[in-house]
Amino acid sequence: MSSKKTLLILAGGLGSRYKGLKQIDGILDNGSPILEYSVYDALQAGFSKVVVIVNQLIPQSYIERLNNIAMKAGFELHWVYQEKDSFLDVSYDGPQRQKPWGTGHAVLCAKNTIQEPFVMINADDFYGKEVYRLAAEEIDLHISGSQFGMAGYPVGSTLSGNGNVARGICTLDDENYLIRIVEQTSIRKEGNSILYTDNGEDVEISSNALVSMNFFIFHPEIFKPLEVYFNEFIQSDPQPSEEFYIPSAVQRMIDEKKIKVLVKTSPSQWMGVTYADDKSSIKDFLITETERNRYPEDLWN
């Protein structure tokens, strides 16, 4: 069985630590940002539709670039703006927002554009080509309204040498279904140890502990509870900087026994750019991948 598959790219964040619009920052001389490598890998794995969630800061020149790529490569492309009032009750009179409402709201913004199983990723994370093949197989075999999927990455392979990182540490049952994700914002390497600080205490974790890097495999049934949860979040009178996160929504669906989430260890290397100084590492990585003929020098030539 082969079904239509969509790649949903979250590119609406502001990236304050990166100090720039990292979603569209070209890495190599070909000018392709990380998200284009993700699109390339997904297309090779059998995905045929791409939905990009963006904010109003996205330059028209990049929209035109990706539109031209979509026409040349022959895939369906949709742009969705994550507006602060999208899916917001007209009666809302809370404080004025400066930031977007978060990743859960970003996914919800795609509700009217996606009617098929889809993979959700961050625009500025490189997930590796093999993981898209794994996701395509999961969509064909296992993904349904009651079972989602997630690719987990060993935490030791997701750290930055330029500062602390935030990761969702996963707890699984004996069959590799997700029990919980706990977000820790201070994960770092000290000597040979990986630590995070919780309630003032340092906690050591194994380098092989799986973390969520926001590579989820969803069924469109997620949009119904997501809209309910977002409305409840708004009604709770959130602080101006508080966000509605997709892992929290998934956790609630698990707790309410609406879904199960099967977690598989990614067969691919993750790379990312949390900080501006991380760019050199992923540049070197992609140069090596290109030299190994895993990518052409120009993705779309």
C-alpha cells in the first residue's frame, strides 16, 4: 500500500539565539538552506507534497525561489502563514503577542491544507535521508487516527559546542511506545558527562537516551484535539511569552488515551543550528555528504 505523503515544515520561529532568519540561510555555495535538503530527502522517499509554515518576515525572494524549485522538481507546494490571530477566538482580549503562539499552533495552522498523513519537522534541523524512508514505511503500514510515530535521536548526537540546548527526553514502554516527553532546557556536555539542571540539581543522562527533535509522523486526525487544546490554552490566560507546544499536545493525547506513539531510533545523523556558530559544523558535514555523492552539489540542477 502506498499513500499520499506530506512534509510539513515549521519555519515560523524567530530564532533569537541564532540572530537571523536561519530558516532560509543558505549553507553551501548552492544557496540551499537546511529545509531544502529536507525537501530533497523527503521527495526521494516518496513524499509528493510540501507545506511550509512561515511568518511575515519571510522574504518574497525566497518564496519565489522555492516556488520555482517546486515547479522544476514537480512537487505540490503550499505556503501557510502563522498569524497570531489564526484559529483564535474573536472574543480573545488578552495581552498583545510579540512571538508566535508556538509549534502546536503552527501545526494547527495547516489544518485546512493537509488531509493526509504527514511528517512534521523543524526548518532549521537536518534529519538525514534514511529517516524519511523510515517515515514513509510507517505511513504506509502503521499510521492511523489512533497511532502516530516519532523518530528519536540519541541525545549525545544532538548537542551543541556553543551552549546549552533544549531537548525533549523520552520515556518509552517495553514495546517502544512513548510514555512521556519531558522538556529540559539546560542540556550540555561537561567532560565525559551529559547533564541537565532540574530544580537546581544536576542530573546525568546516558548519551544514548532518546530525545525528540520534533520529527513526528502524524495522521490528520490530530487537528481535531489540537484545536480544542489550543482554545483551552488561550482560555487559560497565558503569559505574553508562553507558547503552545506540539510535544505537550501529543503528551496530552497519550495521557487521554486518544493515541499511541511508536518511537523508532533514527537511522540518520541529526544536525542543527541552534547558535550562529553551529553553522560551520553543518557546513562541513554537508560538504562531506556531497563528496560522498549523497547529495549533488546543486540540489535542483
